[in-house]
Amino acid sequence: MKHTLLTLLFTALSWVIMNAQPTAGLVAYFPMNGNFNDAGPNAINGTNSGATATTNYAGAANAAMAFSNPTGTVVQYASHPINANVNFATGQNFTVAFSFYMNSPWLHTGGFYDNGINHGGYGIWIWQEGGPTDYRIRINCRGGSLASTPRPLATWQHVTCVRNGTTLSIHINGQLDASGPDGTGTTAYPYPARFGTMFYNFQSPPNYNGLNGRIDEMRFYNRALTAAEISGMAGGALPVKLTSFTGSLKDDAVLLRWQTQYEQNSSHYIIERSTDGVNFTDAGRINAAGISNNPLSYSYNDLLPAS
């Protein structure tokens, strides 16, 4: 019997169908679906301390996490345990990518993610630049710092921060926005990482500069993603958020199962078959929900062609 490969294509009305989410080098993935659980390979599950589930860019419920910290006091944040997989050492390339929404009006500096900014680690945060209507994104790494161009309020954006060799870079909505030299300090990760705040253990309280906005789809890689990968990750709003996909072979058929978190203007799913991994032909079609803000399950049983 020929070895047959199957793929699932998402078709949506007048949408870019599916931007690639790289898996090579992925060490942590926080979908932010109402919690801070890690859907990546290392199960670095976080602990919520007041953040609330909210809608994402497509309006899907419980698909992003909101932090309401309109004053200097940090009342909403989250943390995850110390973990070697995201404690990138000196000389280790890495990438952090996520989507975010900044509330209006702009009030103060806020932390997206802090894994030892003040202790030789790295982190991503924002601060005001020139007025109440914009801000800059900043990545700190080993004492080095790089800032983006001013960004607008009250709109979803995608940011990717990369360390590649001795260079830091910030990419906004898939495009290179700023680059500069990495820091030279020694890395240390003595405390749990924080979402939605900045952290310094030798002050009281240790959490400061709480975020006043939302975070979604945060991914960590132990390598520098390429420009093409970064562009693909932020290629546009997706009509479908896929949460699982499995395939199992039994006798002369392959059973495909997949689940979606939400769907916006989705039309149908096309299953394609290949015997060489290069050339594909349509094997079947399943109608999609159209619009749904609830988890949905699909399946397709494909009978393999005779050898």
C-alpha cells in the first residue's frame, strides 16, 4: 500500500485562510483561552492572579486575557514557575511572539512579560512616548534595550521580539520595526516569570507597572524565527482558531479529528491527499460552522486508495 499523507485546508469567505504557526523550536505556548495553561510541549502552566477572560480580535469570548491596572497598583497579573525551557542563556537565540490590545486612555508603563528583566533575564514592556495617544514597545535582554516606533492605542496588533546572534529586533504585524545590539550582562532567572506586570524582588511591592490591556496567543521559541515565519504568523486575522488536530490509521482508512475554539465567516474544510508529500489532490470536503464563538469538533474518515 502506498504511504498517503493528508492535510486539512481551511477555506473562508474573502479571508486569508491560515497563517503558519511554526512548531520547530517551540518551547511554550499560552493560548490565553481563559487561563494561563501552556499548550506547548513542556506544560509550563501559569497561575492567574486577577486577570480576566475576554474577547479576542474576532470578538470570540474567553479567547484572550485582560489586565485592568489603570493605576500604579498592580491588582491583576499572572505568573509561571521557573523553567529552564524559557530561561534563555547567554548566547541563546530566542523568539517571543504574541498579540495585544492597549486600552485607552493611556495612563502608565505596563509589562507584557517579565522573566527577570531586573535580574539579568529578558522581558517585553511598554512606556509612554510623547503624549497620551501612543506608546512604544520595548524588549530588554541582559541589560540591553530596544524600542519600537510609536504605536497606536485601542487596536489589536501582533509583536514578535527576536534575539539573533548579538542583535535584538522587534517586528510589528509581521514587519521589522527596529533592531539593535543585545545586552552584555549575565543571565539569571531566580524568580517566577510574570504576565501583565513588571517585577523586581528588592522593592515593595515587587510587582509594578501593571498592564492595562489584553494579551493573546503568546509563543516562545528557542531559536530566532526567520522573516518569512514572522510575516506568516502575523499575516492577518484568522477566520478559525484551531486547538487540536489528530489523525489515526486503521485498516484502510485514516480518521481525522480537529477542534476549533471559534470561527468567523468560515465556509468549509477541504481534506487533501498526497502520496509523495509534494503533489496533493482533494479527498473530501466538510462544511464549517460559519460563525461560532464556542468550541466545535469535526471529523473525516478517508478511505485510502488501493496500491
